[in-house]
Amino acid sequence: MKIKLLILFFVGLFAISGYSQTEMISISNLKYTNGSAIASGSPIQIAEGGTVSVTFDLRINNPGFALIKGGTLSVYSKLNSSTNIQHVSILFGQNAISASVSRQCTIELKSSHFPSGTGSIYAQFSPIDNSPILGTTVIVKIVPLITSNYIIGNQTVYEGDSVGSINGPTPNGGNGLYTYAWQQKIGSGGAWTNIPGATGVTFQPTNLSVSTISYRRIVTSLFGTLTDTSNEVTVTILPNTPIENNTITLSGSEIQGSTPTGGIGSFTYSWYAYILEGEGWQWMGYTTKDWSIPDGVYQFMENLGNSEGFIYREVRSGNQISRSNIVTIYPAQPIQNNTITLSGNDIIGSLPTGGTGTFRYEYYSYLELPDGEIEGPSMMPGSEQNYRGPIQSYLTIKYYRRVISGNKSSYSNIITAPIIQSSANKTSFTENIDSDLTVYPNPTSESINFSTTFSTEKDIEIIVYSESLPDTKSVFKGRVTPNQVVNWNIPSNYSKGVYFYKIISDNAEVKTGKFIFR
């Protein structure tokens, strides 16, 4: 009997040592706890700095020899050559393992368990009366976190217009396999919700109403165990209503425009003119709500000999465009009725006629010295029809007014300021009316005016000469009326410098002087 038992003992030991360990002690059917299967031979993957739960079947397969009287079935993490962490410990009592036994186990693995970036878990059975038996080993791999998960596509569009796609690159990290989910949030206080069917790398919003919508992309990797949320992108949908109340009215050369309504509530303006037939409407370069028609427009009409031109205003707001009514403009006419008179300390100017019907005013003064020299003129502050201010002086100061309208200008008659007399009679003022002819502006850069306060009509000739002129130049010859102003446009090819003039009447020089052309 002892011999028989001894034989059975050796046969049992032979059977244990010869049996395949991975068949006897095995880990199989590995899955992440979310249900994603881990293929046979594939590693368990854990995100860097993360934790993962793994479910599997732990099996011990007893070939039927009773000599395995019991022991402990375990699963360990192998950190390094000298350190293990036990995750599973199943104790089987004496004679408890008489056949194959399987247990479903769940363990939690941390990336910190595997500081080198790789490792393994393995199964082991430790019999009560024998050496440990190793079973299946499964590799563990630490994978990097998801990176480069960003999106771009902030935009503002108008209701009814198409919205551009929201784009983002393919991320990095994880296990290189990604799934995508897009979410949206309406307004600043809304909740994030998944967008059905939005599972691509990019996303194209459609059918949006007036609102502000935020979008973000959720990237999942590592069999659903690793996720990353992108930045937010905002799409603003603005209302799209027609522009109304866009009208313009013309008064002289001033155009007043109404304040529009509609659009998105803010407006930009552009002015267009049609002057040259066949050339079409031209943008004039002005972006104001109202518009003062520049002198150049009237000059252009005059150069072309056009009898009329046309102007309209374009208003833009959002993606809406509106054109106003069209107003007709006509060439500026010569300015007439430009006279000034002295009333106390004020200069009163007449209301001119001609031009475009609206006028700009400039008042000038200059000093006439006893030797006939002229200092000035200089422009005085103010731009009203009349000039009000202290104009008394101990010297002879003279004043005139320039009127501008469209491309036309006119110089008034000249008046002399009241002269403050000697200290014995400073309160007595007399008006010194010039009985000769004066010139202004002096110096000048374009033209010069010869003005007289003759009380009767006279025949005169105005002659200009200088060192740069080979001959004297008669710039006017004819009859002048009282207070008439003779304007002479200096030819552009004349040299800059000092010019002399003389006024001849009844075969005698009645006035001589000089002016500066600069």
C-alpha cells in the first residue's frame, strides 16, 4: 500500500510540473470596465497620471490530481525586479480544488504603479504544500495624455447666411485612436448638450437662429478611458432686417441725410456722384452721415461743361445695403452782392447771391503803412456773414471779406477801421475811406485783387512789371464802376518774387506799388 501511494505521489508531482502554467493558471477575457475588450496579446493601456479598471476571468485548471490540497490564487502588478503589488488573493482550503475553478475579478491599476512606463500583471497559484506556480502575464503600457485638442472658428454672421465650419487638428496622445463628440451651449447661461450625429474631426453648424452659440469638441481615446475637452468657439448670429428711412435732401451745397433704421442698428455711409456721362457712379471717398459737396465737384462739372450732376448716399449695416434717393446738383454761378459796411465796431456783410446757394465766409485784414507798403493780409477768427469785434487802431487797418460757394469765390469792397486819434481826442473816431486803389492779398500765391473806392466811373489801366518779365504786362484796361474789384490770376509760369504795378488814369499814374508772388 505504501509503495502504491508513493507511486501516486510521484505521478502527481510529475503531472503538476509538466502541465503548461498558462493553461493551469490563466488570465483571460480582459476588458476595461466600460466594456471595451483587450485583445489577446495586446497590452493594458493606462493614461499618464491616470487610473484604469480592468475586468478579467482568473482560472485555475486542476488536471484531477488530489495532491493539490489547497492554496492561494493571486494576481500581482510587477513594478520592477524586486517589487510587486498584490491585487487579487483567493484562498482555497484543503482539497477544495478538485477541478477547474474560474473567478471574475476587477482590479484597479494606476500609472504610478509603473514608473518606467511599462510593466505587467501576472497570475500565480501558491499551493499549501508546494512551490508557487506562475500563470498568464499581461503587459501594461503607460500612454500619454491627449494633446492638440483645440478648435478654431469664432465668427459673426447674419441670420440666413451660411456659417463656416469649426475646425481642429487630429489630436496627439492617447493610443492614437480617437472618437469625437461635439457639444453646444446657447447663450451664456445655457447648459452643454451633445449634438446628434456630430462625431467628426470638424463640425459645420447649420440652421441657426439669432443667438450666440458656443461649441466645443470632446475627444475620447484609450477605449473610452481617456477624454479631453477642447477650448470653446463662439458663433454669433445677428438679426438681418432691411435698412429703412434712407433719404437725403439738398440745400445749396449741403446734403442732409436722415438717420436710418433696421440692419443691425449701426451704419456706415458712402457718397456716390454721377458727373461724367458714360463713366458710371463714382465713390467720392466720404463716409459721413451728411455731406458738404466739395468745390472740386463743381469745378469738374464746369470743366466738362455739364449742366447737372447727380448724387446719392449708400448705407450699409450688417449685410444689408440701401441706396437713398438721388439729388440733382447744378454748376455754381458767379457770386454777386458781396459788400461790407462798418457799423460801430462791427463789420456787416451783405447776403451774397449766386454760387450754389450756400456760402462760406472769410474775413481778412491788412496794414497800410504811410509809405504805401502793405503788411498782411491775415485771416481773422470767425466764419460768419458778419464780423463782430474790436477793430479800432492807431494805424490804418483795412478789411475785406471773401465769400466761397462751390468752386466760386468773391472778394468784397475794402473798408478802413476807425483810427484812434491823438490822446487829446481819443474818443473821436472818423472813417478813413480809401480814395485810391489797393491790392490784396499781399503776398499772394494765386491771384491778386485791385480794389478802389472811386466815387465815380473811371477809365483805368493796370500794368504789372518785374525784373523777371521781359516786357510790362497790361492786366486790365477799361472802365471801372465805383467800388469795383479787378481780379487778376497770375500765370502759373511766372517766377516767384517781387512785382510792381502802376495804375494809369487820364494818361497819369494815380497809384504805384508792389506785391509779392510766392
